Amino acid sequence: MANMSSTRDAALHPGGAGCALLRTAAPSSSRRTPRLPALSLLLSVMLLARVRPAAAHPQCLDFEPPFQPPWHLEFCKQYEEFGCCDQQTDNAIAERYWDTVEQLEVEGQELCADMLKEVMCQECSPYAAHLYDAEDPYTPVRELPGLCFDFCTEFHSKCGHVVKYLTENKRLQDTAERDTSTFCTLMDLSDQDYCYPNVLKTQDLNGNLGQVVEDRKGCLQLCLTEVANGLRNPVLMLHSADETHRMFIAEQLGFVWVYLHDGSRVEQPFLDMSGEVVTTPWLGDERGFLGMAFHPEYRVNGRFFIYYSIEVNSKVEKVRISEMKVSVHDMNMADPYSERVILEIEEPAANHNGGQLLFGLDGYLYIFTGDGGKAGDPFGKYGNAQNKSALLGKALRIDVDVSSSSGRPYRIPADNPFIHDPGARPEVYAYGVRNMWRCSVDRGDPVSRYGRSRIFCGDVGQNRYEEIDIIVRGGNYGWRAKEGFECFDLKLCHNSSLKDVLPIFAYSHHVGKSVTGGYVYRGCESPNLNGLYLFGDFMNGRIMALEEDKTTGVWKERSVCMGDKKTCSFPGLINHHHKFIISFAEDEAGELYFLATSHPSTTSPSGTVFKFMDPSRRAPPEKCKRKPLPVKVKGKRLPFVPRELTVLETNEKPTRPPPKKKKLITRPPPTSRRVKSTTSPTEVTTSATEVTTSAAEVTTSLTEVTTSATEATTSAAEVTTSAAEVTTSAASVSTSAAEVTTSLTEVTTSAAEVTTSAAEVTTSLTEVTTSAAEVTTSLTEVTTSAAEATTSAASVSRSAAEVTMASTVELKLKSPENKALKQWRKSKITNNREATAQKEKNAQRQKSREGSKKTKKVKPVVKKDKVKPKAKQTATVNSQSNSQKASRRVNVNTMHTMKKKKKEKTNFNVKVNRTTRNPLQVKSKEDTKAL
């Protein structure tokens, strides 16, 4: 059995048999299991089978969870509600399907088309990763989905001949042609629940498909990704809403760091208040840098606000709320000299310091303070929280865009609830608060805007209960009269004027002991989480969720737990976190995070930021893409290096591609009886058009040859005129004439060869024209033109053979070398005339010296560039010798020119053949040389 499994892996994963051993497979089951009748099976599922939704692990071939396509699918319609394909992928599968179907005969299409579509559409299945063995980044992907044995047997009988078009795996192709049993053994999966079509029928896999995975106790299983680490008690993370998608993370010590969209951190801090902030390394010290909020118009005005603990004269402790501005020189650094104090509140104790700042959608700044510390709010008759004249234990609201007439750096909004109450501070928006730790504003549903502008807070309890509240204008949240839903101070609790606002949720200290308020999820990447309020507990590290019943307004608890190893088996995901949950956060796109540490001290760099991720469903691809504005970084960037161990024990996202898509060649049309063609009609028409173009080029070239011949005739006339001048020296060049005649004979032979080549070209053109005529009747005119061009070429060839010696010589006179030769000839004629005159003078002198015994030699006058004749030699002989040299030069130049012309003619033939793209007309190198 082990050998068979290895053989199957090796066949389905070409070149990756060894890698297949890395994958932990589920226990193998029998290949062919007995099937119960439909009624018995239904009863068994209803009465005996227990639903185990946690066993499901939907996953796509890109190692991500499935999604709901934004639009319906035209081809793989069975997965348009939930799966792994969007419209683009669906269209690509359809295109490959029709390319494959075109390879089949009509009978094969009718027999196989439906099953072929089923198999190809498994790339869209929400369990595609299991069908293709792509659950982890180590195992090579199968080229065909895993098919259950019975389905595979039917598929092989109907579509076995199609396998060669679906895969390049030679073994699958061979077994598909001959052996059903071996082929289906290779196609089977060891886990019968995941092979097709069983994967559609398994209740455990399809019962809650697309919903958040729950364990046996109903706990929502979520996974995490690590975003930042090495932080010292990170107390908050927020964005500046300026479309840069930067995140600002503050440490309790007073440092604020900038994290860029790519995960890197700017080396220098955005803000350093460590010299002003009061805090200690003691575990659980609540003082320090506690709050921060960016102005809604921060992108324009650069204003932000901070909340931190200070000590005055080493005696009095206060909390200070200040305004600051970003540096005009660096967008990643605050101006340290821009601080303007907005408000200071004295703290009677070191704990319960509050610390939340936020801007509501109304544009006002909300400030959440603690009750002053110690236990039971012992300050005054009713405590600070119930005393509306005190600023402690309150939710304050102020307008920081306008200064008041009394000199305060802020104004009281006109609709604050106690603005006209002489016994209350006008800043008070709500009261009866113990120590609200982390509040947030609900963005509202992305579509309906339901819940928009609500403010959620987690209020830390005393001894028994922790609570979640929604802040309303003028609301009394009960402390110290109540703690959660129960009475804390019995006397105050039974006061009929209390009229407190009850929390939407409270939990006892058996569950947790210090609530950390969170956010309502309104992001894009995890649609299943929309509307859930996620929060946690600092002391025991528990993450919880609340879901609202919109009809009744009641909030119901949903337990949240980290997914098991199978649920979080995606690249880069982790299923654990540090115990002490300090804060929650929301980025500019609405995705949720939380900040936790393993050691809650301001000196311990164990703080980490985690991001929530739903492994059961994601948003459609491209929907959540962000385009952040560029950020100018003047200093260094520190790249993010993850430390947490992921479920797959690797922090690198796999780059292994999905299954290969075999490219098919378009099926050729039926062959003709007359012409065996391997190209489609479209290609033939294109070739015919190219032939027509080539024929036009040939005609143009022949026209150019005719023009050249006309020019040669004109040149011949000019040579004839010059011949009269040469007649005088004809006697001196008679010997050279014989040699020139021989050269002309060779020229004539070369011309004959050119004529033969032209005839071959003509023959080739005739063949091309004939082929084109069989393809379309419209090429008849082109054939006629080509024939006329051929006749013209023959005429030109005959004319070239009849060109006289003088015309040939004159054609060569156009080159620079022959021009020099012409000048030399003229000079030579002059020399001959001078030699003849000198000869006559010498004869006369000889007659006058008849009595002399010895004849003296006559030395002619030697001029530069002229021949020196001897006394007993005639000028004719000298002229004859020079003429021979000239003739040889003419002969050499003529042969050189003819060879060059011959080469040009050969290249012309090749060009025509390449243009027409007709393999019958492309001459080999040997044929070209023969020309």
C-alpha cells in the first residue's frame, strides 16, 4: 500500500516524488467503499452522525480561503455562491475547455463534454487545494484533481482520450490510453472525503461552508498574522486618516513609532515624550503615555492630541491633554516645540488614569478619564464618578477648533448635556465611569451605514464584573452605585434617581478580571466578521466577541478562540498570542488588530501587534486592494522581521505556481483532395495576401530593371558617339579588342546564367501564382501581372545578352575607377598623336643625316604621366601595350561587377521566398549558390 501511494504521488507530481513525503496525509481509507441506499444514508446522517464543522478546511490554489464572487459565473455556475474563482478565472477555464472540446470529434463531444466540464471546474471548488494536493507549500501540485474511483472509472470510459489535452504527464497519458484501474488509482486521493464528487456530499465539509469555523463548544476559530514586535508595553496603535496607511504605535514610556504600509518602521521616533511622562518599570503601573488622537483634518493642519501622566514639583500627579503639530520638514516626525496644553486634571492616586482620546464623527474631541484611583471611588459623598462637578470618572467632549471667550484653549459644544447645569462641568458628556480602558467609534455597516458613529467602551470593574458600554449623551453608567448589572453601593443603587444606562454586556471575574475595549469590525478582508464587536481581557488573554440582534437591539456573546492547526494551515498564519492584551486597534481600511505582551513592564521589549484573519472566508480578489499615498522617509527604514512561529513552520509565503495549464494548438481543418494543406483558411488567405504583396514587389523590381536597361541603352548611344573618336586609335587597340571580345564572351555567359536565374524566378512565381489562384479567384489579376512581369524579365535578359562591348565598357565608366580609366585613355590618345609627330620629325632628321655612319637615338620629350617610347619602337606598339593593360583592368572590373550583380539577384530571390512564406519556394543554400 505504501508503494502504491508513492507511485501515485510520483505520477501525479512530476519531478516531485520526494517532496510528496513531506506532506502529512490523512489516514488512508479503502479505495472503494460500499454505499448504502439513499434512505439509509440519509437516516444515518440525521440520527447517528455528529456534525464536526471544525474538520473542514476550505482552501484555494493560491493558498488563501475561498470567497463569494462579486458577480455570477458564466461557466462554473455551481461555485458562483462560494468558491475559488472570480469572473476572470471562470473565463480562463471556459476558454481552455472550448479549446479542448475543439480537439474532439462530434461523437466525443457529446459523450465527454459534461464530465470534462465537471473536472475542469474543480479549480473553483472551495476545497481546490485538497483536490490538487496543494494544502501546504511543500507538496507539488497535481495536474488533475483527485477523483473518486467510481467517478474516475466513468470519466476514463468517456473521456480517457481527452487526458492528453489536460496534462503533460506522460504516465497519466499512457495509463489513460490503456488501463482504467491504474489510471484511477493514480487519480484517487487517500482521504476519500476530499476526492470529487465525495467532497460535495460530505456533511462535515459542507454543513457550515463559508461561515466562521466553530469548535465543538461553538467557539469562533480565528487566526492571526504578526505585524510588529519588539515593543515596550505598546498601549495604542492608530492611523492618521491621510491615505498613507501608516500606523502609529505608542509605547507606555512615551515613544511613538511610525510603521509604513510595507511593514517597515522608520528608525527615528515620530514623538519622544519620555522626558515628560511619569511611569515606572513596575508590573501593572497604569501611568505613562496613555492616549493619542489625530485631528480629522490632520492631512491639512497636521494637528494631533496626546494624553499622558505628569508630576508637578515631585508631589502632585496629573494627567495632561495637549495639542501638538507635525514637523513642517518631516512628515514622519512631530514638532517637539509645538505642544500647547489643552487641559490638566489632578489625579489623587496612581491608578485609574483613564487615557482614551478620540474624535467622534461629529468632529469633537472625546476624553475618557478614570475615577481617581484607589478602590471603590472613595472621594466625596458619592465618589468622583457620580459627581458631575468633577472631571474624573467621566466622558468629556470639547471643541478644539475654537477657543472660548474665557481664555480656555477649547470651546464647549452647544449640545453638551450639562452646559446649563450650574452644578456640573460643561465639558461632561457622560458620567458614572470607573476606568474606561479603550474606546472606539463604529464606522457603520459598509453598505447600510447601520451603527455609524456609536462609541463603544470597555469599563474596568472592581471586584466582580467587567462591562462593555455604548456611550450616549448625558448617560449615567452607574459606578459606584453599580458594577456591571449588579449593585456595588446598595444605598446608591436603590436610589430612584439613579437612572443608569445598563451595559450591553458584562462578564464576571470567573471569566476575566480586566476588560480591554475593542472595535466593531467594518473591514474588507474578512466579510464574516462584519458587525462583530471584538474585545479582550488583559489579565487572562481571552478574546471575545459580541453580535447584535438588530431586531431587538440585544447583544449576544460569541466566544472567540484561536483556530487549531488544521484551520490555520495557511502561509504566514499563527494560532497563538501573548497573554496580556493591552489594546485593540483599527487601520485605515478597517482591519482589526490587538496589542499584547508576555511581560507587562515598560522596560520589556516583548510587545507584539497581531492582526485578525478569518480562515473560512475572504473577500474577492482585487476588492480590498489599497493604493496608499507615497511617504517621504528621510531616515532609515527598519524592515519587519517576524518572530512568531507560524502554523506551517515557515514565515515565507510559498511561490509554487498553481497547476500548469497545457496550451492547445487549434485543430486543423479537414484536408483537401487536391492540395494537402496544414494551415487554416485564415492562414491561407493571409499567405495569399502576402503572395500578392510579393508579386507586386517583383513587378516593381522588374520595372526598375527595365529602367536600368533603358539607361543602359542611352549609355550605349553615348558610347557610340565616343567610338568615332576612338576610331583614330583603332589600329593601336586591335590586339586589345581580341581580349575584350573574350571578356565579352564571358560576360555573355554570365548574362545567360542571370537569364537562367530569372527564368527560375519566373517559374517560382508561376508556381506561387498557381497556388494562390487555387485559394481564391481574386488572385487571377495578380497571376496575369506576374506573367507580364516574367515576360518583361525575359526581354530584359535578351537585351542584356545583346549589349555590345562599347555599352558594357560605358556602363563600367560610371564607377570612379572607370572614370579615371577614361581620362587615362584621352591622355593616351594625346600621347599617341605626339608620338606620331615626333616620329615624323625624326624621319626628316634621319634623311638629312644620310651621310652619317651611325644613326643616333631620338629621345622624345618626357612629360609627367606619359609613356617613354624607345627609338626603334613605334608609338603603335607602345599604345598596344597600354591598351592591353587597360583591357585587363576593364575585364577585371567587369567580372567583379557581374559577380556582385549575381549576388544581388540571389538575395532578391530569397527575399521573395521569405515574404511569401511558401515552403516550396524557399531555396536551400546550395540552390542559391547554384544561381
